[in-house]
Amino acid sequence: MKRAGYDVRESDPFEAGQTFGRPRAKAAPIVGRLEMMWQATRETVIKNFPKAPGLPEDKNAYLRNVDEIYQSDAYHSLSIEGYSVTPDLIEKVRQGGWNPEFRPH
């Protein structure tokens, strides 16, 4: 193998530090792999993850900002889901009068 350019090394899969979870019965194989990867990297992720920003000092300014970006945010969220987005649709969503299950033909 070395002559072919491969550096093969033996490793013991039962070596201490290896984590093996038991995937849920009906879960896709990727679910088990992701759970094992999370168990193996959780501490590193937590250590390097940025601190939560906390609550805004000026709550009214924060809420004004949310209102200002609502239309843009709604446009992007709905278009990602494949909807044909119009200002009318965004307003229906804002008012709570939109049913995503209803699609006129």
C-alpha cells in the first residue's frame, strides 16, 4: 500500500474515547451518525461557540427593527419554501389569514 501512495494505519474501534450511540429504530442511518458526531464534538463546540447576545437594552428599538425587516424576512422565508411571494401574501401572513395548505388551482 505504501508503494501505491497510501499510508494505512491500524486503529482499534473499541479504543477508549470512542462514542457509540444507539440510533432510534426508525431513524435514517444519518441520524445515528450525527448523534455520535455530536457526542464526540459537543465539548469542543460549546467551548468555541460565541456567547449569547442577551436581551437588547432598548426593547422598543429592537421591536421597531423587527417590524422594519419583516417584509424582507418574510419574502426570503417564503420564497425559499417555493412560494410565489407577493406583498399581498406577506400581508396575509402578517395578519394570520394565510393557510399554507390551501393552493388555488
